[in-house]
Amino acid sequence: KQEVTQIPAALSVPEGENLVLNCSFTDSAIYNLQWFRQDPGKGLTSLLLIQSSQREQTSGRLNASLDKSSGRSTLYIAASQPGDSATYLCAVSTDSWGKFQFGAGTQVVVTP
Amino acid sequence: GAGVSQSPSNKVTEKGKDVELRCDPISGHTALYWYRQRLGQGLEFLIYFQGNSAPDKSGLPSDRFSAERTGESVSTLTIQRTQQEDSAVYLCASRIAGSSSYNEQFFGPGTRLTVL
């Protein structure tokens, strides 16, 4: 069974610092991996989707890498802002139906 | 354009009552998923629809849970004889593709269910 782990569970950084969020998974036979952010009391907002054939995806200040062989993905957020404060979730799909196995998330606080 | 919508946003019910939760996916999205998030826990997959069929119901926790989808659009998750452990946020997601998993999933805001 696929296990998805996110480290650290919580992270606090001063504004302007770069954020590095880690996601690891036990079964390398994935279809894709998606990063989300979740704000308190809200649903999930999609950040980046990486296909299994890709090594990285970029959107603005966000960059996500994927190393299937080692079962890892890293989300980098450059020049963090207080508005980046949220819980970041990593989700892995290991079947053709696309259902996700989620990590427990990393709670990020960016202090002004 | 409109995203995934869910109703109600909050539902408080008494133990033993039945509840229905609704999801309206993005128009044209053939794949629809239900997940739940219990307090302090990660998201758990419940059921997947492709069109109006549910080829994967493996996450439904008991036979008190059922779901249907009509018109390749709206889906309803029904919980019968609710129990306190059913208290959670129920999230719905949709994506464009058929059996391919190469497309992003878009999530609704969720329904917070509280069973007293």
C-alpha cells in the first residue's frame, strides 16, 4: 500500500526566506503527484501537478521536483510571504483511476 | 469559470439520522471523487465516479455510506444512521479525463459534518 509522508509537519520562517517542503512515497510506480495548499476552513487549492515522466514543474515562485526512483518530491517556494501561510499537502496517484493518497501535510507560518 | 461547489457548507445532525451531501463538479469533468478529512487526520479517499458509474468504491468505510451520480454531473453522498465517528469534512473533487490520470483534480470547499 502506498504510504505518503511529509516532513516537516510544521515550519515557521521569516518573510523573504525560501521554503523547502518534502514529500516521500513508498511505491515508485506513480502516475502523477500533485501539490495543494489548504487554508483553514477551506478546500484544497491546486498548486502544481507533476506527471510521472516529468522531473519538475514551475509556476511563478513555486517549483516542484520529482524523483520517482528515490520516492521523493520537493516543493520550493521562493521569497516567502505571509500570504503563503497555509498547510501544504502532497498527493500521489498510483492507479489509472487517479485517486490520491495524501500526506498529512506541512503547516507553514511565514512571519512578517 | 465556476469551480466545484458543495452543499451544504455545514451540517449538524443527531446520531442516527441520515444525511445527504451534494457535489456539483466543474462542467465537462467526467471524473469525480469523494474524500473525507477527519479532525487532525489526512484526507481519505472514499469513492470515484467515471461518468455515472463508480468503478472504485474501496474507500467507503461501511455499508451506511453510499453515493450516486446522475447526468454525469451532480453527485450525492448519503450517510445513513450517522455515528459520531462520521464527523469530518467531506470534500469532492473533479477532473476532466476519462481513465487517464494525467489531469489535475480540482476540489470543492467541502461540507463540514458534525454528528452530535
